[in-house]
Amino acid sequence: MKALFWTLVILLLAVALTMATIHNTGYVLLIYPPYRIELTLNLLLALLAAAFFIAYGLLRIGRHALRLPAHVRTFKQQRQQEKAHKAMIEAMRNFAAGHYAIAEKQAARALEMGEAQEVNALIAARCAHMLGAPGRRDAYLAKLGKTGSDYPEAGLTDETQNRMEHEPAQ
């Protein structure tokens, strides 16, 4: 309904403008020695309207061009954030599937990109722990300023590693 209303308004304006220009017999004389230009009033009004719209378009393009670096920076940050989030999801998926080496790489990558520091550090540390690499495990936890004993529920201590090695698989 709104579109129909605006279409009707635009058509009425076009008809009114046409009726006004048909019966307009005025002219404009521009003198700039040694030049003399004579135009109809309708042509002058059309030229002024065209100049206005061209100037408006150029100003919009200039404004957009000035804001372009900020838009590009925001776009790159969003893409980086999406990549980091995707790496974290892949790390979680591989961790749940038991692919610890791949999960550790993905979690380390997401950790480097700044995505959910604590979650990715814990995933990478747990994967390194499951792969029997306590040095890498401690390095991931050190990025958080923590140790394995700060997360007893995650089983990241050397005692749990020894217990897992000596217990039979169920």
C-alpha cells in the first residue's frame, strides 16, 4: 500500500511538472562579456537540478571513499574473528572425536588469533596432555598464567597422566 501511494505521488508530480513547463514561456539571459547565452527557463531549471544531483552524488562518493579504510579494517577484523571461531569449533570437534593432534593444532591456531583464550588453551593443553607432551601442556597453561593444578576437573596433572598410563582401558 505504501509503495502504491509513493508511486501515485511521483506520477502526480511528474504530471504537474509537465503541465507547468508546457505553459512556461520565460527565458534567462546570461551575459559574461564577450559571451551571451540565452536559455529557456525550463532548461535552466533542468540544468540546475542535474547539477544538484551530480554534486550530491559526488559528495556521497567522496564520503564513502573517506570511510572506506574504516570499513575495510572492520571487515578484516570480522573475517579474522570468524576464522578464529571456526578454528575453535574444529578443535572442539576433533577433540571430541579423539583426534588430539589435529585438535591441538586447531586450538593453538585459535589461541594465537585471540579467540576464547581460556577455552582454547585448555583444549590445547588437554590434547598435549593426552599425547604425552607435558612441556607443550604447561606452555599452553602458562599463556593463561595457570598450572595444571588450577584445573583439577580437567585432569591436567602429572598424576592423572601416570594413572591413565597404568590403568587398563575400559
